[in-house]
Amino acid sequence: MKDFAAIDFETANECRSSVCSVGVVVVRGGEIVERFYSLIRPEPEYHKWFCQQVHGLSEEETYNAPIFPHVWKKIAPMIEGLPLVAHNSPFDEGCLKEVFRVYQMDYPDYVFHDTCAAARKHFEDTIANHKLQTVAAACGHNLENHHHALADAEACAHIAMKIL
């Protein structure tokens, strides 16, 4: 796969619609050509401690952030016509579908590919686990800021370029 967009969401609470940040990395011709990151005011608008422990984002940081439809207006043209790639794509695809539903937006049936599932087939049991940082390292990418949506999307892009 030479042309795709890697995407990663972080959520503020247990609701899939509560996306509080997004990272997108666009790959064309096997090269990263564009990166996008934004905080998002989550819906519902509250943060759970366990989520904040994972990604470090607080209510104060997302309080003045744009709502999802405004952020998606910037992303949609970047990814138009591209398949989407995510590590554990059922989570990110579920977030995307749910936030589209909450804001009553028409979902355009994006095609998702899962680098986690691909890594299980590609590496089988030759690596310790199939977590994003482990697979990224096996693909030659050092993921330094894990659970920052842009860093995770970039790691996913590197994995996809190697094994998809």
C-alpha cells in the first residue's frame, strides 16, 4: 500500500464519541507528505481519570478546543479517496463512526486497514507482543511519545509502509 492515511484518536472517557485529540499522517507514493494534529472538545464533555493517565490530556486543555465537525472539515479533504489505517482499527473506526453519529453527520463508509492484525500475521510470535510501540520498533521506527495522537498515527504509518 503506497497511498493511505494513518489515523489515531484519543478519548476523554469511556464513550467512543469522546474523541479529545486526533492525529493524521497522509502517505502518498510510499512517503509521508502531510501531518495533522488537533485537540478536540469531547462529547460528552468530561474526562475520566484513567483516560487522562494514558494520554495526559485534561479538561483544561480541551475546554477551548474546536468541536469534532470543525476539525473534520480540515481532515476530510486531506484523506479524500484514501483508505484509512489504524493500529487496532476497530477502536479508531468505532470512534469515528460514533462521533459522526453524535453530531448527526453522514458517515462516508471509510475503508479501514488494521496494522495490529497485519502485525500478528506478519510477525506471528517473533516479537514480544503486538502493541503499537513494539511493532513500530520491529519496523524500525522509534515511538517516543506514545498515546500522543500524532505520534501514534506516524508510528502506524511507518508500520503500514513496511508490512501492508
